[in-house]
Amino acid sequence: MRILMVGHYPPHAGGVANHLEGLVRELRKRHEVHVLTYGPVEPREFEREFVHQVKVPQVYGLRGTSFAFLGSRKIVRLHRELGFDLIHAHFVGTTSFAGVLAKEKTGLPLVVTAHGSDLEHTAKLAFGRFYVKKTLAEADAVIAVSHWLARKALALGAGRVSVIPNGVRELEGAGEPENGRRYITFIGALRKYKSPGTFIELARAFPEREFLVVGDGPLRGSLEASAPGNVRFLGYRGDVGKILSESVLLVLPSRREGFGLVVIEANSLGVPAVGRRVSAVPELIRAGKNGLTFGTFDELVEAVGELLEPKVNRKAGSTGRHVSKLYSWGKVAGEVERVYESALR
């Protein structure tokens, strides 16, 4: 099968890019997979002929809309040259709308995957809602990475939704920690919906503990200015595996989370997680098993205190390792292939 993936892809960073990289790597064992992503980018040498791009203005509001229309034209040209069997667009909105427009010109089946912010944020915007609803109505198959998102997709007009979670990747730098596990860690974009401020407040409640903030974003300056001395800001890092290997606990305080892959990544290294009881988080954190969930700040402090107990921490970490094995890329790709087969009938 010759497949065209559409969406953010390395060297882009972020959840969609990580998901797409893992899925593409697995599918390439059996299929020819091309990718169309946002430019300008410099593709990696080993896949240069399979990564295509559309150069778009780096201006919020224009970037996505430009990709929708320029991307659709690029897909049509690539199809004439390469002859795809189907299009698989990631992130429901302007990215997937490029696939909708291309489908009208080419007749190719269109599969779309909802990742989180698309249905929880983009769908609430005036133009965004149009792109989302049009995509869900026109797609031949819709995938959601969580049951929470599947319900959102159905409410927005999708006819039928397959729930296929993210896979967990092999994390760079993972291994046995030289000085034991000691950090309480936050990993994510420093944006309002990720609620990094909650993590900073948590650090004040445990002044004897070391806290790490991994990630970057517009809130970094204000967070660093207000953080207590037991918090270190590391910025964006490629060696997340090393950091998690040295962590005793992951905290996910997001106020919305379409999946929360970092929970499974932490679990894969035996690190339990505490997450806010919202969106898809309760699907990933089996409360009392691989971590705990919270609603209020007092519940967060209580949960962290409980999971810092060595015996509880070891048991939750061990359970987390078993849970993470449910999210292999081999299994995920197999389920995606079954969706492709149904879309091609």
C-alpha cells in the first residue's frame, strides 16, 4: 500500500509529530509511506525522498489556513506523480481540511486522527469549528486516540469512530540512574492549558524535594520568576528518557489532555504518575494502580505524598511498566491497518 500521511513530523516537535514518527516507522515495515508536513523544514537524510513539505507563513492564523489550501494542491500533484492508495491526516482542523479538499479532486479515501487540542480547542473557534465539522463529515474513517475524544468526535458529527491510542516510543537516554530516582517532574509545553503553575505551587508544598520542569513556552519567564529554589527549568530536551529514569514521580496537571502520552512514557520506565482528573487522563492512570488522579490542589498534595512512599512508589511503578506494554507501536499500527482496509472497501 502507498500511504500519504499529512501532519506535523520531525524535525517538528510535539505530540502529533512524535505519534506520526512512531506510526510511520512501524508502517514502513510493510508499506510505502510518504509524509506531507509544514515547511520550511530540512528532512532527515534517510527519508528525504519520502518527506514533502508546503512552505507556509509562520504567522498564527495564516499558517494553518495556508496549509489547508496549499497542502491540498500539493497532495493532488503528489498523487499524480506517485499514485497513493489513501490519505491519512493527523489533527482535525486546517491540517485535515487539506485532505478533505484533496479528496474532492482525487477521490482518494481519507482517514483522519483526532489528537486532542483539535476537538477540545480548535472546534470551539469560529473558523476552526467549520474545518473540524467538515472533516468529520467527509472522512471515510475517523480515529481518536482516546474514548474521551471519540465521544467529542461523535458529538461533532462523526459517523463512526475507532479508538486507537498512541504508541510508546523508545526514549533516548533511558537507563539505570547513577544517583537513584529523586526528581518530581513535569514534561510539557509551558502554556496555560498545561497548568504548569500548579506544578510550581506543588513544589512549595514539598520544599525538601527537587522539582524539574522540562519544556518551553510563553509562560516560562513568569514561572521562573515566581518559582521557589527547589525548581529547575531545563527547557526542551531530547533526552527525556534520561530525565524520567532519574524521576521518582511524574505530575500531569493539564486542564485538558486528549491522551497524555507522557504518562505512558513515564510508566514504561517504572515511574508512576499523578494527573488531573480531566479529559482522557483517567483512561491512562488507573487510580491506585499505575498512579493517582486529583481534582483539587489538596488532593494533588495528598496523592504526591502517598506516591512518594517508597513501597507504594515501587508497586505503582512496576504496575506502570505492565500497563505501558499495552501501547506498543506494533499493536497500534495493526489496528490502524484494519481501519485502512475498511476505508478502502
